[in-house]
Amino acid sequence: MAGAAGATLETVRDSTTSGGSARNCSFAFLARLLLNDSLATAARYAACAAALSTNGYGAVSPIPRAAAVMEALIASPTSAGSGPG
């Protein structure tokens, strides 16, 4: 069964991990709280980590490293107009 952009049911099933981004978000949030980040900073970091974790296939390889999350946070504008924190 072919879908959008030529994806088949088989490739979709083999290339997704369901709640992986939600799980990554939870772990990233808890990790940042353990590092004494504020709730808002930990939530922003976790959301970014979850978004980055959707950029790959499988369960482990797309998990972003802390440096990649920080780089993405610095590159993105915030309501305060500066990077993370």
C-alpha cells in the first residue's frame, strides 16, 4: 500500500518508534531539572530535544546529543530574544 511521497506501509512501520519523541522529551526535561534548570528552561530544552529526535530512523540514532540541542536553542529565537536560559 503506497502513501504520500511513495512511502509504503512497510517503510512507515519500519521507520517509526511511536512515542520516542515524547519519551526523549520526558528524559531531557528530568535531566535538565536535575541540573537545576528552571521549569521553563527545562521545558524549552526538552521540547527542542524531542523535536530533534524526529530527524532520523530507529530508536537510538536520532536521539540528539546535548551539544546539538544547545546549538538548536541558540539558533532559535526566544520570547526574550536570546538563547537558552
